[in-house]
Amino acid sequence: MYGYQPQGDPSQQPPPEDTGAPPPPQGPGAAAAGGKKTRSYATQQYDFAQGANSTLGGAAHGGYPPDQGYGLGAGYQAGAPAPAPSYDPGPTYGQTQPQPQFQPLLQQQQQQQQPQQYGQPAMYGQPTTPGYAAPDMGGLTGQMGGMSLGGQPAYGQPAQGGPPSSFLQTIDLMQPFNVAELDHPPPAINLPPNSAATPSPNSNCPPTYMRSTINAVPHSHNLLKKSKLPFALVIQPYTSLTDAESPVPLVTDTVISRCRRCRSYINPYVSFLDHGHRWRCNMCNLTNDVPQAFDWDHVNQKQADRWQRAELNHAVVEFVAPQEYMVRPPQPLVYLFLLDVSYAAVTSGLLATAARTILESLDRIPNEDKRTRLGFICVDSALHYFSINAETNEPAMLVVSDLEEPFLPVPTDLLVSLSACREGIETLLSKLQDMYSTSTNSASCMGSALKAGHKLISSIGGKMVVLTATLPNLGAGKLDMREDKKLLGTSKESSLLQTGNAFYKSFAVECSKSQVSVDMFLFSSSYQDVASLSNLPRYTGGQTYFYPGWSAARSEDAIKFAKEFSDHLSAEIALEAVMRVRATTGLRMSTFYGNFFNRSSDLCAFPAFPRDQGYVVEVAIDETLTKNFVCFQTAVLHTTCNGERRIRVMTLSLPTTGSLSEIYASADPIAITTFYSHRAVEKALSSSLESAREALYTKLQELLICYKKELQGTHSGMSAGISFCSNLKSLPILFLALSKHVGLRKSAQIPSDLRSSALCLLSTLPAKLLMQYIHPKMYSLHDMSDECGLPHPETGEIVLPQPINLSSERLQSYGLYLIDDTQNQFLWVGRDAMPELIQDVFGLPSAEHVKVGKTTLQAVDNEFNEKVRNVIEKSRSHKGQMVGSITVPNFYVVKADGEPSLRLWAQTLLVEDRSDGGPGMGLWMTGLREKVGSPPA
């Protein structure tokens, strides 16, 4: 049976971190000997080996022993001394042989080192957990020492004393999985020596910008096909919403050297010839002239050292483009707001909240060049234009009722300068709510409004921001109420996930041609056909934001939307962008995934380029690769929101190989899962949800069978379990989590709007957020170590507890847990939570007084409450994850014996459990073992 105790793989564990904290005091008087005082609970001195966090750092049964540092890194058992080698304090599932002689020492350690753990008191009848004898490590230590399992080298740099690229370690997947491994970096890229023109540590692209599903490229298509592994790039051109948060080296002299044949940009992997006068392209091998100004410092007007140029030292660089990169003068930033003023929008508070947020965000909208323009169209059964005269600054409303051929009532003053008409814009926004406060009109002609908006800004380009709470039921793009609960969970459910009106796809293509992007903010307490409306952002580089059951009367809803919408308006988007991915001769970009319009076979068009999305490109091998390494280059040509034409270039270099074991040893489970999430979404929309889930299961089988057939015999004899390479050990749990995700899982309880919204996120989120959206993080809070929830002494970042497995077996009845999938956060309160814990966290006398549901955790004047709030805030922060995102997760308090529907919702995130008819982790792995053909253990 699949176990649930985290297991450490010595080759994958991070080295112990020095937290800078002094060692804990020892001896009977240690608790009182100096240091920061913490609240102590006389009746709450619980067993050292109780609670979810306690298993971390213990030796995993049936696997390899932990290395010297396992359990000592930050977040494992930080602050506690390493256990003596003669015993292991971690509980091991399935063992029943007690070792009572170590119990007094355990209790002594627990009393000295864990003064603030909220666990199960002895009076509740919990049995104490004995210590267990550690396995004999003598023989295994010698074996492991001979394998040279060192730390991984820096990403993109040649290995320095670490495992060679051909190192392949086979493990038994039936052993427990440690979820902390999901945060490990991808396998090292082991390039041949002197591959780069300079010895810069930044010469290869970091995985935050571009990563490959395999970090060693097969020599031929046949070898790739034999491996069953996908070959794709996961691309995230921006890692924050603003340049200030993630600066990239900027080349301002407009000297841009490109290959004459393949048009690749000069990069760290070119080679110089003819005394440095020429350079050979690393993509197509053509020899090019070096521009005369390449070695000239245009600022100081003197000779420069070319080896200091950013494009030769950095894999990610941005160029200021010269005049020839502009088809027309840089377009200004244009925001056209299409505001729903129907009865539903007014009564829910959407109109008032949106108007107030825009008003308060006017200073945040990028406008450095003073060219930013705004326009407003209000929508119910007619179109309400607003004209603002630059001289009088008085807004005037003009109503158009012709929905078949909507026209512009006046030629000017509908799209106005933010700087010149600031006063008039403020006046309009402050009056909008009062204008429509008595409206009873429940119609919406949003499709006609989109056509009118396109007519207004198509000559310039820009962004249409749609905020609506009503199903478009009049005019162009009219939609019907298609939701049918009888279809949910059946083979016909996929029909509800496809567009209900061809207008939305064809109109989106027209928008893309005119450099018009569309963002949808959808608020509805009833059906809104997200499946149809999301086509607009999908083909125009926009995003769909869905707020089910939203009401401004609930402060949490109003604050969430206001924060997200304000961040959306302030993001430094790029305009009229195109993205192209080039590669070494013999490689071809075959399929593209993401929100854009594929203008030609390899060119992706973005009217507006967002900073919070990721893209996937599948790579085909057309010719046998003869070089010992290959390169990929992604270039994004765009106009910044301040009117500057730029090119962002990212270059990734990967070694080639003819060895199947090297290919598997280099495989990146995060990139592979990202690729298959896009494939699954495509399958769900084109075929059915069932076929999408089956495709995931079949692919996992293929990989395991291939590994067993081709590689297992040469590396291990683990025939009793199910064998796989250690770097892909997370793939089964990630595929299980993806197949049980709200966007794909089999259920008759998921509304089609919610499912469609989830599919949008599965196909747009950057890889780091996508992994947490698929496989949420769960933290045990009641027993987190002392440094968790406080700033790290060196980095200043809040220290998070170590994540734990998503299994109900980890939920102690007296515990407090945080579950976070980036969109929602659940604070789980056990039914037997101690009154002292409830008092500290909520400021309430007992669990009975805690209200469940959407809320905000209030501040209580004690350290533990502050630490819990810090963990919640840090968990929802995107900056530390190097991704741009405006999302503020909803926060829910859930009690184990509380409201059933809320509790069941939170439990669906525990992907290792059985739910909605989906298999648990044990059944999933057992089924795979039977399919792969291994005999039972």
C-alpha cells in the first residue's frame, strides 16, 4: 500500500542551511535561560513525534537513509539539534515494535525545544509515539558515498563535482513521496566546456523564464519517440508586473546584431572568427559581420570592451529597438472600459466598486509619456457613450439604441487623454453610480458594445476591459442559458465548455488584427457562459477573471476585486507584440499553447502582452542533430506602455545525447506537467473531459513501461514495486492531482462556468503558480517550529513551514492547517482544537465560537496570531515565486465538524484521498503497477 510518510532522496535534498540562530539551550534550566520568552502551556506539552510536521526529517522506511543534513534545513526541524544516530524520532507508519528506552529523552527534548506546539495533550488519550531504531547505515553509506551525490550545479552551468549528466537513479514509486521535492530546481544542464563565449554565470536562461521538459536533447526523432517523453519549452517572458521588481539588462545603444539568414540575435553561444570581426550563428552556422559600433561606448564616446556587453553575458536581455523595428509610431496606452450598468451590476455593487477603483487607480495607470487615453461605454439594453471635452472637462452622455450596426455618436472626445481630461474623468467616475442607481434594466447588449468599442479604438489599438454581471442577451453575440445540470458529469458535458456563439471567436480574431486586446471580468450569481466569453481573451492575449457569487456587500469580495483590478490597471503591459521562438537547425517549433493568435506557423501575435501568463511550445526534431549542444531563442518584439519599442531576448542552451538514460535523468517534471496541462485543456475542449483524464493516465503508463523496458534492468532490480527515475518521482502525484483538478475531474456538482474558468487558468498560469494550482500547498500551523512565520535573519523573508502531503491522514483532530491553491486559501480547524489555540489565533474562547466561511483573519495581540497571519500572507505572495500575478486568494475558515459543503470543498484539494469517485494515491499507484506489469509486492 502506498505510504504517506515523506521520504527523502539523498541525491535531491538541499544542504543544511545555517539559520544564524544560536543552538537551543540544554539542561533542566534551559527554558528560563535568556532568549525570547514564548507562551508556555503546562497542559500542552505534547509528544515530540505527534503532528504533521513531526515526520519530516525521519528516516523513510523502505527507502534510502537521509543524508547528514536532511531534517536540518530551514522548515524541516530548524532550531532543533540533529537526533543522535542511535535512534530516529520520526514516527514510521506500519511499525509496531516500541523502543521505550528512548522515551524519556524524547520527552525531555520535546519539553526543551517545542515550547509552543499546539498538539494533542496526553489527557485526550493519545498514545505516546515511541522512537524507533534507525536502520543500519554502514553498508548503504558506503554505497551512496561511491555515487558522488553532490549538490546540483547552478542552472545552466557545467557540473562541478555533482552527478554527471548520465547519472540515473532508480527509485520505487510505491515508497512515500515528500512533497517538498516539488520545489526542487530542475535537473542540471550539463553543457560541454567552453560552450559559451564568456564565462558569465548568467549565460544560460534561468528556468523562471524558459525551461525545457528535457534538459538533454535526443540526437534524433526516433530516440525521442522511443523515450515517450515530450519535448517542449515552457516560456514566461516576464516574472513580475513591473520592471522595477525584476530588472533585465537593457541594451540602449540600438546596436543589434542578428544573423542574416535565420534572424537570431547575437547571444552568449555565438563564436567569433577572423580576429573578432565576424561571428558564427549558433543556430544556423552562418558567418556574419560584427557591426562597427559593437565595440563602441556611445555614452562616453570611446572604445569599449565587447566582452562586457550584456548580450554576450546574459541569456535574458532587452534591446531598445531602432527605427526599422517600427511599422508605425509607437501606439499610446489605451484603456476602453465597457461597464455593465444593468440591474444585476448595480444591485451587486459592481458598478460602484469598479468606478471607485478606477478613480483611485488613475495615478497607478502607466502614463509617463503623457499619452495614455481612456474611454468609457456603459451597457444595458443600449450603449451609453461618454464624451469629455478637454476644455470644459464636463462629461456628456450619448445613448445609442441601434444594436445591429452600432455607430459612434460623435467623432471625437470619446477617447480622451488621461492627463488633459483628468478632471472630467474624475467627475464622470464619481457620478456613475448615482446615474444608474434606480435602473431596473436587466438586459445586456455586451456583444454590440464590443463591436462599438472595436470601432472606436481599432485605428490605434489598445485594451478593452469588460466588467459585466449579466449574460449578453441582446444584439450581436447574444447568448442563451445553456446550463443543464443533467449534462454535468456525463459525456455530453464538454458541449457546455465550448462556445455557444461563433461571434466571440471570429470577433476576437478581428480584434487581434487591429491590435485590440480584451480582458473579461465576469461577476455573476447565475449562469454567465464563461466558455463563450473567454474566447475573447484567449485569442487577443487577454485574461478571464471570474468572480462567482460576488457581492460588494461582503467586504472580502469588494477588497479582493478592488486590489486585483487596481493591480491589473497598473501593470506595465507591452503593446502590439509578437513572439517568435527560433532553434538550432534540425529543430522546429510545431505547436503553440497559450492566449494569443497564431498569425503564421511560428509567429504568435499579442495585441497586448500580459505579464502574468505563461506559454508552451512543442518542439519537433526534423533532422539528426550532430552538434554537442543546441540552442533555443525566444524573442518578444513589443512596445512598452511608455511608448518605447523593445525586444526581449531569452536564450537557452541544452546538451545533446544519444543515451536514453541521460534523457530520463534530465527530465523536468514541472515542465512536463505544464505541457500536459495545456494538452489536457485542449483535449477537454475538443473532445471530452473523460478523454483528457484518460490521456493523462495513458501517458503515465507509457513512461513507466518505457522506463521498465529500456532502463530499469540496467540500473536496478526493483521488480516488486514500480520503478522510475528519482527526478521524475513527482510525476505520478502531479498527474493524479491534474486529473482530479476542478477543471478536469469527473463530477456532477461542478457548474460549467466554474469549470471553464478553471480551464482558462490551467492554460495560462506561469509554471510556478500552475503547479500550486494543480497540487496545493498544505502547511501544519499548530506545531510549526519557532522560526516559522517570522522574518529570516539574513533574507528578511517570512519563513514558511515545510509543506506536507495532501492527505486527510495528516489532519490531526486537534490541529490547525493552511491549504492554499493560489486561488483560495482554507484555514482548517480540527474538531478537538485546544481552547488556548483558538484563543491565540482567533481571539475567541473555543472552537464553537469560530465562524466558518469567507472571512479575514483578524489580528489578535499575541505572537502566534502574528505568525499565522504572516504565513497566510507569505503563502499568497507572488513576488517570492518570481511570477507576475494580480490574484488575491479568497480566504475561508473551515472546521472539521462545520458546514458540510465548505468542508467537502476543502477536502477535494487533498488529492491523495479518494474523492468524487476519483482514486486515492494508493489506488492510483496500485493501478499503475498492475498496468505496467510488475508482480505485486
